[in-house]
Amino acid sequence: MVTVLYFARLREALGTGREQIELPPGVRDLDALRALLASRGGAWARELAPASTVRGAVNEAMARGDTRVADGDEVAFFPPVTGG
């Protein structure tokens, strides 16, 4: 099971800031987890589509799509942050 956190506009659009998900067979990296979540349709598909600007982190470290995800991990999705 992984803990998935959603921040900023994602939390608002998806109606949740946190959930726990049992990883199905074949979901082994961040891209696969994102695709699984997007397959829920509606706001999930819009916000987590491959073309959307969403960043990911695994265990508080910035992650790429091919970053491994395993039971016990904490995964966060968030929009890019700008500063100035």
C-alpha cells in the first residue's frame, strides 16, 4: 500500500488531499501510478493526464516518471511551483 498526497489545485479539483492505494500488479513506477489514477476519469483524467503540468515526488524526493514506487512509499503530486 502507498500513501498518495495531492497538493494545491489538485487537492481542490480531486476533492481529497490524501489516500492510500493498494498497488495492483504492473504498477511499479510513478508514470504507471499516475495512469492508474487518471483512469478514474473526470477530474482525475484531466488533472493527471500525461500532458498536464504535474510534478511528482516519492518519499519527499523529486521524481521522474520512471521512478520506482513500492509498498510503504509516500507519493506526492503537485503543480509546478514558481517563485520570484
